[in-house]
Amino acid sequence: MKIGIDLGGSHVGVGIIEDANLLISKDKIFTPEDKENIENSIVKYIDKLIDEVLTEQGMSIDQIEKIGVAAPGTVSGGCITSYNLGLKGFNLQAILEQKYTQPIRVKNDGKCAALAEKKYGAMKDYEDCVFVNIGTGVGGAAFLDGKLLEPAKYSGFEFGHMTIVKDGIECTCGKRGCFERYASIKSLKTRIKRRLDMEDVDISGQYMREELMVKYHNEVRNDVNDFISYLRIGICNLIDIFEPEVVCFGGSFSYYEGHPVLQQLIEEIYKPESTFNDSKPKIVTAEFKNNAGIIGATVDF
């Protein structure tokens, strides 16, 4: 048995994993107060959630072989730098190693989710794959000949921070025109809330997807079309660079399977002029949805 930890832009989740099976999981959404001292909040909730899932499974920490953490942003040597969480060089691995005797690994969340989908999920039957995690931000991973591409330094493959709009909106990373500033679920939600004069209302991604975008289709149509256009630019860039057999969407966007937004995006990608070569990859959504990161944190570790 292993413990997987998913550290997101707005929450932390902890689960007990056996191979591809998530036996139990619990999560905690960060409050504004939590974010004021985010490092302490992360460690506090990880400890609390680990205790809770072990207790509910009737297990002790001694029965856990390893602990894997999927973390947003740049991960190097167990240290996390995440603009969305306000972390810079936060050595979560060292902190957890002081608390637990199990081997601990901290890895970029996009890479973790990709590993889960490659080994057990939607990409398991393909060798050349691109995984794009779309949620609070945009991240991902690439596989060539079945192998995860990883630089020697940092996490690499920061898909969300490639520039798609010259002199565009400033990103949390300090650059302008980043892919995630235009094509994350967070950016779409911001546009829709502004359009509907709901900026002070807290809405879930599910409510936006299943209710607002249906009820106010005409009002938000231009915002949705812009979102799809920016997504197409970024995804087609990745297709031209990696020539994958399959592109897999993870994160919150994985819940758009069968949704008109994803259907329209696929139609745009499949237009002959969208990519350099005529051959197009298969487009799929993550089988493990938002659980891919927590499962993938323990893959091959």
C-alpha cells in the first residue's frame, strides 16, 4: 500500500493507493485564511488527512510502503515553486521526511497524472503521448517511445507558460500571454463570472459546466469561443512539436468529455490547416479524472 498526496491550487487531497485503485481519499479545500500561511496549512492538512484515511481503513502508518506527492508548479529536489499557491522553494519533501520513515517523492502534478494515465488509464495503449492537465493552471507531460521525457533540472514541460499571445495578459509567473492565462478552467470561469456579473459569487466548475454555460449560452458564447480558440492554438503547437499518437486531457477539463466545448475543440484541431501534418492524434480524456494526480504520485515509486 502507498499513500498518494495531491496538492492542488485550491486544495490538498490524500489517499491510500493499491496499484491503480484508490481505496479511500479525503481532501481539504484551502480557505483564504489557510492561504495566508500556506506552508503551515499544507503540512497541517497532510498530517491530518493521513491520520484520517489510515484510521478509516483500520491501518497504521507502518503498513504504508511509500508516500508520493503530486505538486503544482516547478519541483526540483523535493522543493516546490508554485505561483498559484504562492510557494517559492518550499521543501515539502524534507519536512515530510522528518515526520515519516517511508521513502517520499515529490513530483510535478502534471507528470504524476500523466504517469497514472500512461500506466493504467487512457494512454496505456500508446507509445507517443501528450498529456495536458487543465484546471487552475495548465501543465502536462510528454512520452516518446513509451518513456516520460524529463529534464535533468526542474520539472520541465511547462506547457502552461508557453506564450500564445504577444504582449498579452500578465501571468502569475511574471511573463505575459501565457497559455494558462487564456486556456485554464480558472480563466474560463473568470470570464464567465465577469460576463454574468457574478464576480463575487463562488461557483464550482461543475455548476459552471452543467448549469451556467447551458442557461446563459448566448450571453457567454463569445467567451467560450475565445477559450476554445486559445486552447486550439496551444494544443496544436504541442501536436506539431511532439507528433503524438494521442492527446489526453486531464484535470478539471477531463469532465468535459461529451460536452459541446470539447467537441468543438476537437473539430477545430482536426481542421487541415490547424497543424503542420495532416495526420491527427486521437483526443481522449483522463480515465481517472481528478484522481489521476493522487494515483500517479505513487506510480513507479
